[in-house]
Amino acid sequence: MKNIIIIAVAFFSMIAQNISAKVNVEALDYTYCNWQSYWEYPKKHTFYHGEDIYVRVKPQKHYDIKYMDLYVNNVFIRRESSYPYEWCRPGGGDNYLRNLSPGNYKLKCKIYDKCGGCHWIYYDICVTGNGGGNNNYCNWNSWFKCPQNNQHFPYGKDVYVRVDCQKYQDIEWMALYLDNHFIRKETQYPYEWCKGSGNSDYRLRNMKKGCYKLKVRIKDKCGQYHEKYSTFYVN
């Protein structure tokens, strides 16, 4: 009986060692992280003074990323530790990116992967003054007045949308999108959608539960295109 117990203990000990060895080998094999990332925003290199500079860096595999740090000309902006990795969102924050003085700037994103690696990517931008002294400057600065970012609505509600601007005389048109679905183009101030009752702008009426993202694409009278974003929820 004693010999049987000794043999059984030895057998189970051997199995445990094999399992441990297999786990250790698998752990050693997991030494590669795909950190490859690219600048999803900004999508242009030239900005007007006073224009918000929204930044978003998109990795190929976000679950391999530990966090990202953003710098502008070596000035640290903020660390993002969760996906999506973005700065200067429409809702506020990251004020350094909202009113850059005219000049040349280098965006640097420092990427830390979960394997302990550190990597850099770069993006050059230029902030211009008020048209360089000519008539080529348009003040397009605009914002979502309704709905406010992260606002909540009850189920079945019509969602009225209004985008205000500092100088409507410089705006050629605004086009609204809901979750990338085109709603309508507005060519006159005030820039409104789903106003009052009726069936116009139907995608904004009788809303179902969920999270929705608004995008307004703005064309100014200088021929430049710009975008603003807002998120709302229906409960």
C-alpha cells in the first residue's frame, strides 16, 4: 500500500511539472506586441489660429497597448490609458490644443506596449494667422449648441440639433451626419435639424435606445472644410 501511494504521488508530481513547464514555455512565447499605430486625426497639416486641433491615434491592436502620451513641441499634453486614444475632444479639456499661436508644431505620440516596449510617431502641423494679412481667412469656429455633448434623452424623443458659429457670414454650408448617415445640408443660418414636428430629418425622430454620434461637416467661404463632433444617449 505504501508503494502504491509513493508511485501515485510521483505520477501526479510529474504531471504538475509538465503542466508548469508548458505554461512557462507559453509565457515565454508571448513576447511580441503589435504596437503599430497611425494618426487617424488630424487629417490635415494646416490650421487657422483659434481652431481646435483634435488628435486621435489608432493602433492596429489596442489590446497590446498599455498607454499613449501626447506631446506638442515637447510639451506634455496628457496620457491616455484606454482606447480610443484621443485628445482635445469636443466636450472640453486639453486646452493647449485649442488656441495655438501661429507657427510650426510637431505632434509626438509616445506609445508604450504591454511587452515593455516604447515607440514614437510624429506629425507636423502649421498654425496660420488671420489669412496672412489678406482676405483668405474665414472664421468658421462653430459648436453644437443642441444637443450638448453627452446629453441624455428619453426613449422615443425627437432630437433637435443646432450648430452655432461665431461668424455665419463666413460659412458656406453645414452638413450633418448621425453615426455616419447623412442627414441634410444646411446653407442658411441658423443651422438647424429636426426642428418642430413633422417627418423631416427622420433619423433624428422617435429615437431608439443607444449611444449616438453627431458629426457636422463645415465648409467655409475660403474653401476649407472642418468637422465638429458631439455624442448623445437615448435611455
